[in-house]
Amino acid sequence: MLKAGIIGLGRIGAEPSTRLAGQVPNGWLPISHIEALLATENIELKHISDVNLERVKWVSDYYNLSAKEHPDPNTLLKEQPDILTIATRTPERYDLIMQALDNNIKAIVVEKPLANSLKRTSEIIEKVVGNDCILGYGAARRAMGIYQQAKEILNSGEMGELKSITAEFGYTKLLWTLPHAVDLFLFFAGSSEVEYISGHCDLEEGQLIAPNNFDGDPLVETATIKFKNGVIGNILPCGGWNIRLGCTKGFITIHGDGDYIELNYSGKYNAYFTSSKRIENNFKESGICNIYSSISKSLGSNVHFSLITPAEIEMNQNILFGIFQSSLEGGKRLSVSSLNANLYISGRTGNLYA
Ligand SMILES: NC(=O)c1ccc[n+]([C@@H]2O[C@H](COP(=O)([O-])OP(=O)(O)OC[C@H]3O[C@@H](n4cnc5c(N)ncnc54)[C@H](O)[C@@H]3O)[C@@H](O)[C@H]2O)c1
């Protein structure tokens, strides 16, 4: 049995999924890390931690846990669980991740975004790679059956060659929402090599408190990422939580956060993609559960953890910070090598942080 620990028992850490029953497509529930840890074979939840002691007690009672309770996350880290989840908000997550790596924990699942600057990002990734640590990430859609099915259709070539990926995730925040959209760009693009990043954000007066310090979570109007293989990703201020894969012979759209896939292709007309086919989502396992079952299969075996790589998580961060930096520079196209590693984005909205 693998011993697991979790730090951060808030909404994504431990809030019961019952509140979302019937409101999200297949593949979403259970959504919290604790539910996924409890549901995964070969994993035993041994340690839970939150600085809010009342929350620790509530979680322990609600889930009827026998796990050791740690109001101080440091005492949990010293226990060196086989798998550690860190589901606090981002600013405090950096120190916890670095300490977990110092404690040589071999599999860590962290929430998105990875960190508040590219400097912190590269420090984490360097250590993860150096320690040969498995790094799971809270961008769970790529671990859902329906997104994986869309990728199989794309890779089959039946819709032709991929040219563009459009994310319709609303008029939304860079660090709160868009790590998910960018993760899907990386998942579908077939490349993590980026030619340029450009973005336009709607920033409020006074949020840039110093040249390298933005105290807020930038609202993104539009963003474009061109990959070196020619695929172009676009973030549009349009709602619906759809991902549209524009191919030479048609579109593959994952609608409504994975509710169903729609294929559009030519039929009646050669040049227009007016014929369509709908594929329902019949996948039962949740994305977050799939992350833990993949880790459970990989830890201590020769099975490589391939759901996501540290390089993809780092490139996700590069793209997010590039969108913001580009906006500060008037929408200029930026290469990854021209990004400012010291730019800090707090991710604050009101008194909460992404
Ligand atoms: N993957 C997703 O779909 C998804 C959804 C929601 C939130 N998130 C991300 O997850 C993170 C957490 O979001 P949330 O909505 O669950 O936040 P939350 O505020 O509900 O929970 C955070 C918890 O961490 C605890 N905490 C803070 N500092 C701590 C420390 N040093 N040690 C131990 N516990 C500590 C807090 O007391 C709180 O209970 C955010 O970064 C957010 O962006 C991801």
C-alpha cells in the first residue's frame, strides 16, 4: 500500500462532490483530491494537514478518516508519504513544494498554477527532475476519457491535420482559469515548443505595484500561441467551456467541459464543414481519480508516468506569464527566451489568491 498525505483541505482539496452532482459532465466527479485519494486502489490516506484546525477536524469526521491530523504542514512533510498532494493556494504552495522535494517525496500532486513567477517555476521543475519525482498537476481534463478520445480521433487523421486550437473558457482570469486552457493546448498541439506568445489583458489601474510585481489576476481578452510545428492556439473571450480543434478536413469540438464531442466535416458541400456527428461522454472515471491511479501504477514500478511531464507544466507557466508580459509590451509576440523570470503575479482577486 502506498501512503498518502494531503496539505490544504479547502474546496479542491476536500470539499465533497455532492454539491456538484448532476451539474457537471461525466469525468468530473469526484472532483476533490481527498475523494480521489480515498477512491484509488493501493493508496491509503495516512496524513491530512491544514492550518485551519477546525477544517482538519471537519474533514476527518466527514470522511470518517483514521489519518493523522497535522495543523502544521511541516510535521506531515517529515512523515515522507509516498504520495503528497498540495492543494493550498499558490503563494504558500511554493515553499511547501520545495520542502517536499527536500524531504525526497517521490510523487507530488500540486494544484494549478504551479507558481507565481517563472523563477519559482524553474526552481521547482529543476528539483523535480533532479529528484526523479513524479509531478501530477491539477489540470485534470487531459486525464479525462472524453479529452483522450478527442485526441485519439485527432491522431487517427480522419479530420486531417491540426491547424488551430481554440479555447472558449469565458472572459476570464489568467492564473485562476487559463492554466486549464493552456494545458489543453499543450495536450493537443503535439508539441511543447513555442514559437511565440502574444496576449491582451484588461488590467486595472494600480495593480502593477512595481515593474516586476503585479498584484492581481490579469483578465485576459485574447491570447495567441504559435507552436513551432505551426499549430496556433487562441484564447477567446467566449463562454461555454469548449475546446475546438480546427483541422484541414473539419473540426473536433469538445463541448461543455467534456459533455460531448462534435465532429464537423464536409458532406453536402466540399468546402464547408456542415455535416456533423455527436459522440456522447460515457466515461465514468473522474480525471482526478485517473491522475492518482496512474501515479499508483507508476510508483515503485517500471511503468512510466506519462499523463503530463514536468516540461509541459513548465511550458504552461511560460505561456501564462508570456501572455501577461506580452500585454504589458502592447501585445508583442514574445519568444520563450525573452520572458522575464522575475515577473511576479500574485493572482489575487479580492482577498483570495489563485
Ligand atoms: N483544478 C481545479 O479545477 C481547481 C479548482 C479550484 C481551485 N483550484 C486551485 O487549487 C488551489 C486551492 O483552491 P481552493 O479553492 O481549494 O482554495 P481554498 O481556500 O478553499 O483552500 C485552501 C486551503 O489551504 C489551507 N492552507 C493555506 N495555507 C496552508 C498551509 N501553509 N498549510 C496547510 N494548509 C494551508 C487553507 O486553510 C485552506 O483550507 C488554488 O491554487 C486554485 O487555483 C483548482
